[in-house]
Amino acid sequence: MVLCHIRSRLANYQPFRVEASMVSARAAVAMILRDCGDDTEVLLIQRAERDGDPWSGHMALPGGRRAPTDRDVIHTAARETHEEVGIDIQAHGEVLGALDELQAIARHKPMGLVISPIVWDLRTPVEPTPHSAEVDDTVWVPLSFLLSRAARGVYRRTLDGIEQEYPAYCYRGYTVWGLTHHILSRFVELLR
């Protein structure tokens, strides 16, 4: 999967937007892509374990809540990426487009938080430097892997005494499920 194909698919894509009246808070995540010859990779983070964080320890895209000083969700995604993994995506990347907004859910309940995924092309070779208070690890995942059957897996979780299964991507010991799996799945479908 090469970036020129991704760029063309996003050029005319009109992402779904959640009505402003339904939003009490906004957040943004950065889907950072880098060219690897015949393939493209996406950067994922493993969030640090923190009390009170509903996504503690999960695999995710860099990002977070919009600050009052952020101009827009693009600025939010860029600021959060710099804070979490030390990449100045505005200096080293280019926005390719946005994906559908999603309402965040924690413990099976809507949170009133809307998340905007922003897709970036990382034009300069830069490696992430995780901020240990927020990020335990980072991994670059090939999009060709996400498009393959080998990526498909299941995540089992017990919540309130009930075990449930969730679709997941499994890559080199990392399990991507929940919100990040949803974002990546919709992106992969857009590329097919």
C-alpha cells in the first residue's frame, strides 16, 4: 500500500462529523503514516498504565483532548503527538485528510467526547521518543499487514463479571482493539 494511493482515496473523502450540539468535549488522534518503499506503516503507541484513564495500557494512535488554546483538531493532534512521542508532525509531515469522527465510549457508555482522526504523511524520517508518563512503547505497523487475514484476532475482556470478545488486530505481541481497532478498520475499508 503506497502513499499515493492513500492520498488519492482521501482527496475526495467527506468524513462524517458529529453534530456540535451532541459534543461536550473534543479530542483528536494522529494517524501518522510513513513510506516504506512498497508499503506504508502507521505509528501506534501503547499507552502508559494510569489510574483513572479508561484507555490505560491500550494500543492507540497518538492524541488527546482539545485544549482551549488549540486552533482546531489538526492542531490538537499535532500538539498531542509532540507531547506523547516527540514528533513535530507539523514540521515533518503533511495532513492528508480526516476520517469519520467517533463518539468515545468507556465501559459501554458514551462519554460525550468526540474524537477526530487526522491522517498525516510523515515526510521526514523521524523516530518517536515516547514520553514515559503517557506512552510505554511505540510500534510501526505495515498497512499491508492490517489488510491481511493474518492481522485478524480477538481480544477477550471481563467487565463487570461478564467476559466479552472484541475484534482485534494482533501484531508482534501487540493487541489493538476497541476505538483504535475501529478507526484502523474504517481506514482499511476506505483503502480497499
